[in-house]
Amino acid sequence: MKSIITKSTLLLLAALPLFTACQDEPEVGSTLYPTEQENYGPKAYINEIGGASNEAAVEVVQTPVALMLPEEGSISFRVKLTAPVDNDVTVNIVADTEKAAAYKSGCEALPAAGFQIKNAQVRIPAGEMVSAEAVEVSLVDGDAIRNLENTSVIALTLSDATGGVAVGKNNNTYYAVVSKKVTNYKGQNVADLEGRTQIPYDSYTVTDDYGDDYTAELSDGDNSTDCYGYYEFYLMATFTNPTPVSALVFHAGTYYPYYYPPKIVEVLTSNDGEEWTSQTGGTVTSTIRPSSATTPIPFVLYSPITCKYVKFRVENSFSWGYSYVSELKLYQ
């Protein structure tokens, strides 16, 4: 029995080269699992804002009379090098819809018809580390923007570079996050009141959020009689008949020697006093700090809204939460 086991073992060992010879063998001195060679040379990248991500947030404003796009140049960046080189470098930039769609939850890639890229190829001069031209993106007034409902994203990626420069694995994409705001709010320019007719005081009554009537105090021309609130409160005008409204103007009350105008406000309208529509597109921040009780502080709309109720909601003030309103005027 011992001799049989010995002979069988010798036969098995002799057969092993037949099996191993059929497999590919690494060359002498090579690693079993070779790794990709790391490129330590100069690389092209984007770091326009110096933060963890390259992002521009821009807003499209839709009003009843126009679509307002961001100003030209509001979406722009320059391509950089990690180290200068002795020759000119050309870098190409492309729109990447896959990266755009995956950038943020709830966002989608903005269709190509919604934007244009200026300087999709930039040059970094020899010895320099920043591109001579800025890559710029402008939004296009068309169906892609006008039909925008969700926040959309444009992703601009460095596709390739010349002159012995590689594209960096990180910081190689710039994102423009485009949101849309629908509003009827034009602003606080007093000149926009020209040509508008003040609505007679006897056409409406004014109450506060407690239901107290302040019609007389806010229409008597006396800046020493007023209504005040602490942080959030509202004044509501109720018309006898539905009336077109295009502007609301108030005067700040005083607690001598200081004036306490509202700071963060919202103008809303309603036909039944139950369902309200924000004509300012949410709260807005007043930019006018009066030095006199006679200074008008307007909130002007683009287009008149016919309604039965107008609510002037105050969320905060310039002075410790206290807001004083001495006069309230409405314009057609």
C-alpha cells in the first residue's frame, strides 16, 4: 500500500506543469495586479469661487409683462492650471447633461435650447495659470426657459486639454443652478407711481390682524396717529367692490426721534378673504429707511390686480421687531 501512494503522488506532481503551462504567467519582476500610472504633471481645473463646489445660483423672473433673465456675465468662470507650462494650453468645455441631471435631488438638466456657451474653448498662455478668456453662459429667452417649472441645472465640464496638460479628476465641472420666480412685484421706485391713480379712502376699510379698525388713523394725513405691530402682523384693506390695485404705499410712524418702518413684508390679494395670492412672490425686503414721516415707501406691481381684499403682511422691522405705519394708500 505504501508503494502505491508514493507512485500516485509522483505522477500527480509530474502532471502539474501541464495545467499551469496553459495559464498566462506574469513576467518576472511585474506586480500581480498592476495599477494605473499616476499623472503628477500639470492639470486643468475649475475653482472660481474657492469653495468646495463650483456653483452659480441664478434666478429667472417671470412677470405678467416680461421674462427677465440674469444679466450677461452672471454665469462665468475661468479655467486654471495647477502649475504653469512653457507652452500655450487649450482647454475645451462641454455641457454634460448626465452630470447636470444627477447634481441635486429634485433638479433636472436644462435643455440645450435654454442656454448658450461663449468661449467653449479657452487658452491659457505659456507661463500663466489662468485662462485668458472666461467661459460664459447666457440663458436664452425661449420655450425651454418660459416652460421651466422645476429648478434646472447646467453642468459645464472640462473635456480635454492640449500642451501636455491633463484634466483634473476633481474640480473639473462648473454648475449653474437655474430657478424661476413668478412675481408681479416691480419694486420700490417712487417714480413708478407716476400715472397711477390713488384709490379714494372711502372705497375701503383697513383692519389689523386682531380685527381692529384703523381706517381713520391711516387716512387722516396725521403722521402721529398710527398702527403698530411687533414682528409679524398684517393690515388688510377690504373694498366695497372689487377694485384693480397696482401699488401700495405706506408712511412710517415715529416714536420720537426714531422711525420704525417695516423691513420684511409681503403684499397679497384675495377675492374671498380665504385664498390669497402673493403679488410679491413671497416676502421682500424693503430698501427704504425714511428720515421723515412724509417719505413714501411704495410697493409697486407690474400689472393691476382686481380684488376684493389686499393684505399688507409684515414679518419683521428695522428696529427690534416694532413696525409703525401712519398712512396707507392704495393705487389703481
